[in-house]
Amino acid sequence: MNALPIIVGTLCVLAIAYRYYSAFIAAKVLALDESRPVPSQTMYDGHNYYPTNKWVLFGHHFAAISGAGPLIGPVLAAQFGFLPGLLWLVIGVCLGGAVHDFMILVASIRRKGKSLAEIARTEISGVSGFVAAIAILFIVVIALAGLGLVVVNALSESPWGTFTVGFTIPLALFMGLYMYRFRKGRIVEATVIGIVGLLLAVYLGGRVADSSWATAFTFSPHKVTLLMAGYGFIASVLPVWMLLCPRDYLSSYLKIGTVAILIVGVILVHPNLQMPAVTPFISGGGPVVPGKVYPFVFITIACGAISGFHALISSGTTPKMIAKETDARMIGYGSMLMEGIVGVVALIAATSLFPGDYFAINTAQRNEVERAKYVRMVDAEAAQGFDLQTKELDHLEAESGEKVRGRTGGAVTLALGIAKIFDGIPGLRGLMKYWYHFAIMFEALFILTTIDTGTRVARFLLGEFGGRFYRKLEQPNWLPGSIVTSAVVVTAWAAFIWSGSISTIWPMFGIANQLLAAVALCVATTVIINLGKARYCWVTLVPLSFVATTTLVAGYQSIRDIFWPQTLNPATTTQGYINTSLTVLIMTAAVIVLIDSIRKWIGGRRRMEPAKEVILAEV
């Protein structure tokens, strides 16, 4: 299959969805009003509530929601072939993910920028609000661990990648001071400085990797975890304008620019997808994603199609910064469509590799036992007619300058796929080493912008929850509270990364993420009904029904086949009990909110019927 019709068809479908479906929701369901006051105006504090240019905020929001999900999920799901992931990405983002983000963003804007849990409390019930608050805290920690683990796997033992990504932090600080202090409002100037700085970071990273400084930037996975935790803590405490917003804005240029070049590259190079439409692993038994294509493809690909984590951003930093209500359509629905494109491009990049090369990279080969298991798998699949012998891997390793066999997690696979496409563009050949490390920086920046924003959102949530017991904690500008809540959140997700692996954290992340999306869609449906527009509730009920059912099935199968068997192994007993308990807790919380929501919907309709009868009688 050639990639050209796939990318062109995807762009056309997403453009139609934005032009018509998002306009329908904006006008009929939400009735957006440009003159309606927004929190950044009514609650301005110069710290968290800050009216922001819609393009800068689009960049921040897109950078914040676009973590590892749209990059890594499609790469891991490529195990099943290119077709299952492609269908879920395109259909899911138009009818599910973009609607989910848009609805929650507007709901939060109209409620003083309150979090999803607070909206659930006021719109559904106190029980749902309390349960959602607890579930969200656990979910966001698991989500940040899943995203962070990808960065750890990509940057560990890689001085080039570590230096390049590290360089972007002081660069973002300088941009923040430049835009908001030195040359206030000069966004274009700061943007030029940032883009030049990013390109310089990639170039200098190669110089550092080839020099005596390389050892100073070579870190083990545990050290990368500690450095990332330190960054997440600092970014969560500092004012949004100083580091968070400029870094996300800077990252958004890299993200959108790289995706645009990749789209052009796919059109120019139009690579053939070497992975078949479906593989024998759709029936289970694959080395990358445990389980069958249903339901696991729907939790493996999260952020590119629909992601509950986005509800935390849409009810976290973004609603406190939006300048006018009508900007929500472009920022909420539009950003999610952009993420869907990222997911499709990532899928194309991964499936353009030969199956043997793909599985050689994504199958653990850390010791003789794992290597022997991999060889047995290759032989077994060859006997069934599925060729998993490597084709280009030696050449790709030599060209990229990195050892990539057994580098699980998806980041390395995607970087090679991107580098291969870039290297095929006329006039850009022969720079494979730079393209590979540029792609690593691209991925790491994608994820770190979610780490910093996610940590900040999580400390807001923890502060709101703790405020029930100690009032000052719910004040986001109270520095001691900010420090304590940020430290608790960072310690929690760093501990998961320290002890986990991609095969255990990613399934739990996918389950938690999609169940949070179900909770958010429950809230969105309740908001629609409470607005007196129950006739439009199908907009959120359709994706809610599919996501909730599919994810609960995936949760049950993951406990049965992945997490509970860990408890039987002495080496993973504790981890198995923790994973099982958290998954059961999250599933239970989602079911409680769902049942409570249905009761609210039925009760609301019963209250509306007598009111209609009275009106008719008066007429």
C-alpha cells in the first residue's frame, strides 16, 4: 500500500470535519458568544489567569495535549498492521477526541476555569465530583509515567539527545523573558530566536556527542528520570509566562513544522507501507502489545484518536488563558484534529519500515534469554508465512549512528521512520544521522511539554482536593501549597517510571486515559442536557458508549492476562498488586460516574416533562 492516498484522504476528512461538524457544535450545541466574559478577564492575576493571543494559546494547548500518545501509540499499534490504527485515528478523532476536547474546554471556560472534577461535582453530583477527583489524580500520575517512560528510553545513554533537549529549557526561559519583560509583545522576534535556537541545539548536540563532553551528557535511565522529575517540578511552580507557555509555544513550532514537512515528505517520497494491512498478531500473541486487536488497539492509540488526559488540559491551564469564548473552536476542536494528523503520520513512518526491522527494534533483547525468545518468534512466524527477517536494520544503524535493536517503547522506531522519510526527500539525502537525532528531539519535546503542563494541572487538582481540608491549598498562587502539591505529584509519577516498563505501564496508561475520556464525556453529556439541549446529546453519547465499553473490556483482559500474572512472579509481585489495584480502582470510579450520570440524565428528563406539560396547558 502506498502512503500518498492515505495522507491525502486523511487531510480531506479532517478538513471537512472541522468546517462542518465543529461549526455545528459551536453554533447549535454550545452557542459560543464572543461577548461572553471569560476567566482570563474576570479573574486576571498575571500568574495563572492570563489572556493570551489565540495563536500562542493554540501552540500552548496543542503542545500540552500532544504528548507521547499520538507518536508512540500508533507505532506500537503497528504490530497489528496499518489498517486498524488508521481507521481508529481518523474516525475517532473526528467524532470522539475533538468533540471531547472542545466540549470540556467550553464547559470549563463558563465555570471560571474549574477542573473536570469540579465540573462533575456541580453538573452531576457531589459523589461524582469526589469519585472523579480521586480517579483523576491516579489517572494523571499513571499518564505522566507512561509519557515520561518514553522520554527515558529515548534519551538514556544518548548524549546528543540529552544535550539537545536540555538546551531547549534555557532557550524557553529566555523566550519567556523576551516576550513578557524585555520586548513585551514582540512575539515574532521571540519566535525567530526560538526556531534558530532549536536548529542550533540539534547541530551542537552532534558536536557534543563527538567530543570529550559526551560523558557529561550520558545518563542512565534512572538519572534521566531524576532530571525529568526536577524539570517537571520547576515548570509546575514557575509562572506560566516564564517557562511553560514559551516552551510550549516553541515546541509547537517544532511540532507543527515537523509534521508539515513530514506530510510534504510523504507526498513527495510516497513511501510504500511495508507492514501489511493486518498481521497475524491481530489474534493476539504479539511481542509489542499484549492481546488481540480488539480491544487493545483502542487503548494503545489513545491521544491521536481520543484522550481523557486532554480533559485535564482543557479544564486546566487553557481555559484560564483563553481571550474570548469563540477561540475555543479552533483551540479545542482544531488542536485535536492536528493531533490526529500527527498520529497518522507516525503510523505511516512506523509502517514504512520492513516488519522484520520493526519487530527487531521493538522486541526486548537485553539478555540471552530474551534474544533466544525473539529468534523463536521469528522462526515461528516464518513457518506461518510472515517474514520477520531484518532487511535494512544494519544500514539504518550505521546511518543513524545509534544501536537500535531491542530499543523498545516506540520512540526509536518512530525516529528511524521519520529519518528515513526525510532522507528520501530530494536535496535532503545523506543527513540520516541529523534527521534521526532531530526526530528524537521532536519526540522528546512533544512529551516533555505534556509532562510540565500535566504536572501543573495535577497540582491544581491536588490543591482543589486538599482545599476541602485546608483552605489555602486550593489557592493556585500560594507558593508553599504549589511547592508541596508539585512535589507530591512529581514523586508519584517518577516512582512509576523508576520501577516500570513499557509493557506494563503503557496498557495501564491506555486504560486509565480512555476511562478518563469516558468520565469527561459523561460530564459533557450532562452539560448538554442541563443546557436544555438533550436533543443534541448524541454528539457525546455515541463516543461515550464505544469508549466506555471497549476500555472496560480492555481493563478486564489486562488484569486477567498482564497484571494479575505479575503477582505470581516473586520479582514482580508488588508491582502486580499495585497495577491490579489501580486498574480496578479506576474502572470502579468510571462505572460509578457513569451510573450516577445516567441517574442524573433520567431525573433531568423527568423534571423537564412536567414543565413542558405546564407550558402547553398555559398555551
